[in-house]
Amino acid sequence: MMKWKMLFQDKKSGNWWLRIQEIDVGYWPSSIFNKLSDRADTVGWGGQIVNSGSQGRHTSTQMGSGHFAGEGFRKASYVRNLRYVDETGAINDAAPNNVVPLVSRPECYDLQMGNLKNYGTHFFYGGPGFSDKCKTVELELDNLEAFCLLKSVKSPMDSYDHVDGRLISSHETIEHTGAIKIIQDENGDIIDCVDIYKQPALNHPFLGNHTIQMKPSSYPSGMEAETLEVELLQDWQCPQGTIPIVRSPQHRPRRITTPFSSSIQPDVNDGDGTHEYAQVALLDGNYFGASGRLNVWKPATYNGEFSLAQILVLENNAYGLNIVEAGWQRDGYQKTGCYNLECPGFVQTSKKLSLGGKIEPVSQYAGPQFELSIYIHKDKKSGNWWLRIQEIDVGYWPGSIFTKSFESAAKLYWSGEIVNSGSQGRHTSTQMGSGHFPSEGYQKASYIRNIRYVDESGAIHDAAPGNVAPLVSRPECYDLQMGNLKNYGIHFFYGGPGYSDKCL
């Protein structure tokens, strides 16, 4: 006797029925759905696991039989007799050329179409999980899949986009209004090239009639004359008149290192945990910008926490608190803060760089170092605060979104930061920077170098060592040391591993 499972819609009632082993088990009422109350536009078959990364590596949870698809019949898991019900109610075999295989991480779990007789369209799938080839954790709660989707015979699926002649799954990403072109970069990120006047920034209530400033009216003296060697973050660009916005997953965090910008800084205790810092500051001044070069790492993060390095410009007086910040981060603020282009405020002008996109390569312990060059400076003519990354003018925070007091900044910070949720009843193991203490020095500890500020005349100055104030929340967990390397200007090493016998 054939044993099978079937899902189908009762068109009269609209309910979706489930049948297992020739038994009608029950149904999902149509009233609980939105679009699915009518029909489905995507059909999928496959295996799935969740990878919590709780041990700091990939899980050993198996998919299917725990054996790779290449082992075939009686060894690997399979799904066979792939069929669908059409609008007339007829059952049809899925044509092999209409079945799209999709695999999250083939080194952990893979899929192969099969060619057995009497099995109809079918595939083998699965794998063991953790191995010498499957070690790293890509996402904090990583739903890994090996499955097949059925393309519409009449038209492309609504949940797919065409990119350079390929189908790119978009069923788990948030698409952006005003997208003119779609790009998938070498890291797998999907980028919407959005009409510059349809970007989220212009939804801000203070920017209803905003005219975009395409470039600064002037630069701090010395900035244009510099010939810094910088590595580009991306080798693509959007069309003229558009800006790149990375699609964000709808249901899970992206556990990668990304460049970011923000105009909101959460409180030290924001309900999600304690923010801990290793930073230096220039205090009680009259500043119109800040710059530095930050080497980029891939720190381990846990339990929805984040780790970042940033430059922060702050003014806090009787009129209110104004902050802008930029840097790199692994994970983002999950429930607080306003980052990149996700919230109205920051106006992007560059077609070349996507805030929130994955940074590759990153620095290697005892190996090559990769840096971000970051400038934040005020355009005194327009009142906007501009952000430049890797010698690219990325965009600006309009002066109109701040309180009138943000004519200049009283404080500048260059810092490493993590959030400690204390979810396991102890200090977090989330790393700051490289995850190593600053005493290990160059190529091992994280650093921020060439610490500089912009004065009222628009000139760039090196920060004087005697004016830089080191500030460390918990030196037994994450520490800071000023450096003495040549040609690095004023600089410091910072970071640490978090939880240890001294950091409880």
C-alpha cells in the first residue's frame, strides 16, 4: 500500500485539508489566512533544522537520516512523487524542469534530484550537520533548509525575483518600495536599487518637502588632499538616481559583520541588557566632525546580543540629546535603536555602498588586517552631518531632524561596545572586537587609529594624547590600551573575550 501525505484546498469551504496515510486528519480553516484563503502561489517539499549555535559552532542536529544525499536510496532521506493540485482540482506530477532545488548550506545538508523508477519526480536530501567542513554559525537562530520549490508554469512565482537571468528567493526578505533594479552580490545579499526620492529617510515627518543634497558643499580642510589606501567594500553599483538598500530577513537576524549608521543611541540599560564599552573620548569641546580608521573583525555574538566598533558624535544640553554614529557591527540592536536605512532620517546619496551589507574580508588573527575609514563632518552651509566611508560620501543626517542645539558637538567617542543580556545568569561570552585583550597588540587585538577631529574653522586635527580620555566599563571583561605604533597617529587597542574566571 502506498503511504503518503497530501495537502489540498476544499474550494467550497476554502479550508486546507491534511491527509496522512489515506486518513483525513483535519484542516486549517480559511478564515485564519490572508492570501492563502484563495490559493497558494508556492509549493515546497524538503527538510529543515534549526541551528541555535549554542556551543559556539554549528549544531550536530541531523537532517533526515543524517546522511548526505549522495548516498542515495536506503541511506539518505527522500521525498518522492512530487505532485500538485491545479485550479480544476486535478492532481498533476511536478515536471522536473519546473522544480527548483534550494539548499541553505550544502556543506552541512545537501540535496540531489533522483532518477529511480516508479518514484515520480523525487529527491534525496539531508546531512549530519557539524563536521570539519561545517563548523561556523552563520546566523544566531539559523533555519537551514534543503528543499524544492515548484515554479509556476504560466508565470514566475510571486515570491521570486529575476536577477541576471536567475531566480532569487525573496520569500523571507523584506522588499523595498521604489526598487528599479535588483542585485545579488558575491556574499549572497540581495540589494534593491531604490529611487533616491523613494528611500525610507524621506518618510520622516520633518523631511516631507526635503530636497536631497547630492554632495557636501565643502569638506574639512585636509580631507580631500589625503590619499588614504582603502579597500572597497563592494565591486558593484546601482544605476544613477538610485541608492542600494539591503533586504533584511523577515523572521531571523543576520549574523554578519556590516557597516552601519545611526542617529539614536540606546540607554546603557535598555531592558535588553547592559551595554559595556572600551572607548576613548574628547570631552567639553566645540567639534564639527570626527574621523578614524577601524579594523574590522567577526566577533562571536550570542543570545541576540551585538558587538560593534564606532565613532560617535554627541551633543547633550538643556534642549535635548543629539547623536550620530557610524562604524561596523555584528548583529544589530534587536529591539532598540534606529540603524542604517531601516528607519526614516539618514539620507543616502551614494549608489556604490550599501549600509547593512556584509563586509568581506575581515581582519585575521595574526594575519592581514582590514580597515574602515570613517569621517563624520558637518556641512556648515546646509547644517547636515555627512558620513564618508572608504572615501565615498555615503549620505547625511539632515540638520532638520535634530534639535536646534546640534550646531556642534561637545563630545566625541571612538569605541568598542557590546550588550550583555545576562541571559545565562552570568556574563555573556559575546566578544568585543577580535575577542582578544589589547595587550596582545597589533594583528591580534582590535584597534582604532588616526583619531582626529574637525574644529570650528573646518580644519582637521590629530587628537592630542593628553586630551584623550580612556573609558572602560569592565576591564576584566574588555579592556583598552593606548598604542605607540608609527604612522598610526593617536590610536588604541581594545576588546576582549567576555566571560571568564575573572569576568563573571
